[in-house]
Amino acid sequence: MIMLDKGTFIISIDTELAWGTFDHGGHKKYKEAYEKYRFIISQVLKLFEKYDIPATWAIVGHLFLDSCHREDGVIHPDIVRPRHQWFGADWFSLDPVTDISSDQIWYGSDIVKMIKEAYPKQEIASHSFCHPVFSDKGCSKETAESDIAKCVRLALNEGIELRSFIFPRNLPGHLDILSKYGFKVFRGQGDRYCPLKLPQVIKKMYFLLDDMVATTPPTVLPKAASNNGLIEVPASMLFRFAYGKSRIIAEGMRFRKAKKGIDAAIKRRRIFHLWFHPISFAWKMNLMLAELDAILQYASEKKKDGLLEIATLKEDAGCFMMQGARTTNLTLRQSVCIITEAQYSKKITLMACPSTIPAPLSSAERR
């Protein structure tokens, strides 16, 4: 069994703009919220700089673009379309096929630049190219591969090697494709569960109540997810937005719950994995940013006391693979990729390793 030297705090952020909800009409319903996206990201990055916090930003690949156009009447012809039952039209039928100055909720090259240039260094991960649901039968192997291949190429054009993946809707699928294209780690669904067999709508109310009273969230450990060398790091807690029924969560309860998670990670030498979307801060923005500030301040204090590590998904996977190689007597070559220990702390840098990684896109292919 893998044991950590000390508790670890990880933050992963699903960065998607309209691509995250368009198939359910969210591009219209949340349009005003999406228009606050860039400001929210800038404020979150300021908090990360204030407390020296690295995080994993999983970005939808279409946001790497500043424009797109049709080729022979087809938008993104290199992507095999998903065929989800709940969305009968072509998956790109709502893509405006314009540019970032005209439709900022569909493009995000400036967001990628903002995160890439942030201090401390943030990890840029993938959240797919166009947000298909990988676990659904409507997302074929061909769809998954065409989507992931384009993500990898767009990132390489920006000098970014993608190693971490966060699945749309947090529903894993096609793990073999991830491994083929050089990914090493993904966020799992987590250990949160309802102890009773109840209808889904009742379970949602159960989870809402759980957040209202700020019970201690689960702490997790990384684990091998497949024979392809992928590592799964389950989620611990979603930082809920203050919208809809979630508005009734009292001020300070998100911080209280996260604090309990950090304390449990320290006590058990496990991981507390917090995740959210930038849109989570679009309602009651000052209040929500203040709660995140309190969480980061508390984690930073525990780190200064030598009780807590703060890592990205990629760094945590590297530590897991290094420990796995040591505890199972595998050579580093057998532990999937080359791992080198940094000169300080326990952080790990994952180096490029043999895989099916496509060449960067040409200027024409980018569109």
C-alpha cells in the first residue's frame, strides 16, 4: 500500500466556458455568469500567487483557439462527432464559428495565456476538446481519440505537454486512449456516496444537506487505474456555487468543510482534493472568493508548519509512481515514464515518454 510522508492538498479546476453546459442550454442560461469568467480566473490566480499555490487547470481544447471556421462547409471536420441521446443536433451546431472578439464564451486563447504565465507555475491539463461525455455510449472510441489527439496538438503548439486529464462531467471512459496519447493521471469520481438506495433527486438533496452541515469530506490516495499505467486521484470535495438550491448553504460552511478535509488529510497522511469551476464564483462573488481565500490561507499555514504538501495532479502522480517503483521493486523504466526528483521537497517532474503524441497542428489545422 502506498503511504504519503504527509498530508497533501490538491486543487483541480474545470475550465470550459460555454462548452461545459451547451448541450443542456447552459450557454444561454449562464451567459451572464460566463461573461464574468475571465475576471474570476484573474482573481483566483491572484489568490494562488498570494499563498504560493500551484493548481491543475483542466482546459477545454477549443479554448486554445481564438477563432475557427468551416472547411468545405464543416466545422472541425477532424473531430468524429459524439452521438449523445440528449443532444440530437450536430455536436458543433452551436459553435458560432467566429472569433474571440465576437463570442468570448466559446474561445479562450487569452485564458490559456493568463494561466500559462501565472506565478507560481500552474499545471495546464486537458478537459477534452469539445466536452463529450466519455462514459456514454454516444462517445465512441473514434470520437474520444479524435478529440484527445486535437487537444494534445493544440497544447504542443503552446509548448505545453499534457499529462493530466479531467473527464467531462467527471465520468471516466476510454482510458486506453488517454494512455496512448501520453496522459499519466486523471481525476476520479471520489469516495462520496449516499448510504441509502434512493432516487437520484433525493440523493442530490442528501448531498446538499451534507454540504450545509459541513461534514468531513473523504480523503483519498492515488491508485493505479488500468494496465496502461494511468493513475487515478479521486476527488474529495466540490466547492459549490451559490446558485439555485445551493444558495441556502450558509456563509463560511464551504471553508469549514474544506478545513475539515485538510485536517483529515494531515492526520491520515492522505490527499484532500478540492475541485471547482470558475463559474462557481459568478454568484455572490466577493463572498465566494473570501471563502476560497480562507481555505488557501489555512492550507498555506499548514504547509509552513511542515504538516502539508500542496501539489498539482501531475506532481502527485509522479510521487505515487516513484513510491510504487520503490515498494514493488520495479525499475523506473517499468513505471511508465521517466521520473526525476526535484532538488527540493518531494515534488516530481514528469518527463516526456514514448507514446502516440501527434505533431503540433499547422495554422490551417488549428481551425
